[in-house]
Amino acid sequence: MCRHTPIATALVIVSVLAARPDAQTETNELRAYKVHPASVDGVMPFANYIRNSSSLSQRHRELLILRTAWLSRSPYYWSVHSARAAAAGLTRAEVTSIAGGPTAPGLDPFEATLLRTADELHHQSFVSDATWTALSGRYSRHQLMDAVFTVTEFSMLAGVANTLRIPVDAGVREVPLPTGHRPLASSARRHVALAKPRVPPIEPADMTPAIKVMLDPRGNGRPVAAVYRTFAQHPPLYVTRQVLSEYIRLGSTLSPRVREMLILRIGYLCQSAYEWAAHARAGRAAGLSADEIKRIAAGPEAGWSADDAAILRAVDELYENDAVSEPTRKALGAQFDQKQLLDVLITAGGYRMVSMALNTFGVPLEPDSEPLPPLP
């Protein structure tokens, strides 16, 4: 697998700097990340790409963000994006109807499909064949990828905002989360692995010179993993998402052992075979024993120390409830400072994002991948 270093091509530098938040209004979201300044440069470029620069129309972007905010029970993002919705052409009645989900009366059929996409990703970490086919009838490959990452990115952001209880920004009307319908909330969170990729990895023979530089900035010629070659089908998305990926893997304050525990647990909960295989290897390199990796799948009650159990429990709570509970947060506080706590949330949420995308795009396993433990 090619391990990336920060990408140094002119195109990437321009794209990343354009997405930095330096000149934007200082929101409460930004203040929360500024507790850990390195996280601003790690997280905000991709967040700003998704909310401002993706290939989706502003209306469709806000529909997906608002449905994800509602599913995640995020007062912060529901209020902020309710305010942004008017500029996207959404009426107040339409915003309220988003809580009704894809079966709400009066919805445009394609917009109902967008809401169903958010529901399936949030509850099943996967977009069904029927929903993918409906999206593909109207969206290009880039739009399909952006739609998936809009939901997955705001799932991560909501988990951070909910746990830190980020208040609504001054000047933004606080909008209570409306009641609504969660059609998939009680369904089993399982999906069937795809027989072939929906978004195929770019083959080396088909790479343009720019793509080759983007994927192999040092020019060392090593094989590039399927995940990178898949996301490279959409270079503007790849660039800023890679900033987040490199921050989590190479720039955060967490030890390699803690990082891999978080990634393996969320990969298992999302039933991402690709994520599990890649990070079982990484976990062993980070010092996790074979028994510990096996027990990560079993969960926080499987004979862990109090500190390790708190780490795994935080992942479970983010996955199930889109927030870390106060008791678990206090337990994490016994071993982590504020910067490390923020990195725990970013790591679990960031790899939930990746797991959902890997499942939905059907990224093929690398050779000799070890199997994902089955759900009980």
C-alpha cells in the first residue's frame, strides 16, 4: 500500500489553501476546533469542500446535510443549515418536512431518494442497490461520490458537535429539531457485500499524469491501494479528503495503539471488510495483540481495562447515538487532554465516514485480506 505524505503539487496546494477557514466568520464550530489548532487545518478543508464547493446543487447539498443533521439529532447543524436553506431555495415548510423522511408527502421523487440515501448510510452504513440505481439515473459519478460524502462528513461533524455540545452561533436562530420518522432506526445494520465495484478503482494504465502525481507525489512507483485509486475518480474530492485522512493517521495527538483501536472498532460496527483488513495489519504494527484485535470486535465489555473500555465505548456511543455520553466522556478525560479527546472524536467519525463510503462504492479488497469477524 502506498502511504501518502502531504501532497505537494501546485494544484493541491491551491485547492487546500482555498478551503482553509482563515478568512471565514469565526463560528462556534470553528472555535471548538481551535482548542486544538492543528485539527482546524486537518478537518476544515474537507468540511468546507462538502458544504460549499462540491458538484451538488446547493439545494441538494442542504437537503442531505439537513437530513443527516436530523438523523444525528444535531441541534447545531440543524439550526445552522436551516438558516442556509433559504438561500438554497428551500422554504421553511420544506425544511420541516425533511424530518418526515423520504415518505413525507409532496416530496419530489428524486429529493425523496436523497433523503433515503442519508437514512441508509446513517442506519446501515451502505446505500442499497435500489437507491443507488435511482441516484445514478440523474447523477454523474462525481455527484454520486459527493452525495455519499456529504452524508458521511456531516455524520462525523455532528458527532463532534453533539459530544462537545457546541451552541448555535450568535445571530443564527435556534431551530428545535422537529419530530419525524426514522424508518430504518430499528432495522439490522447489515449489508451485502457488492459483487463488483460501483465506483471502480482507477487502473494504473488509465491514470493521467496529474492523477499519477496526486496518488504518488514522491514518484516512488509503489502500488497504490484500491481505496486511494477509487477516491481518485473524483480529484477535487480526493485532495481535501486526503488532508483529513493524513491528519488522522499522521498528525493527530493519539498514540498509534489508540488510533487503531478506534478505527478497528468503527470499521467493525460499520461492517467494512476493507477497513478491518487494512487496520488489523496496522493494529498489529501499533502493538495490538491478536487477542486484543479479536476482542475489539467483541466490544468494550470483553475484558478490557477501564481506560481501553472507555475508548471502545466512545466509538459505540458515537455509532449508536451520534454523541459520547457524559459518563464516557468523563472516563476519557481521565486519560486524555482536550486535544486528544477531540482527536478521538475526529478519528472515530472520520473512519465511520470512510467505512460508509468503502461499503457503498464497493472498494475491492486487497490481496490476502483477512476476513471481517461476523456480527453476532
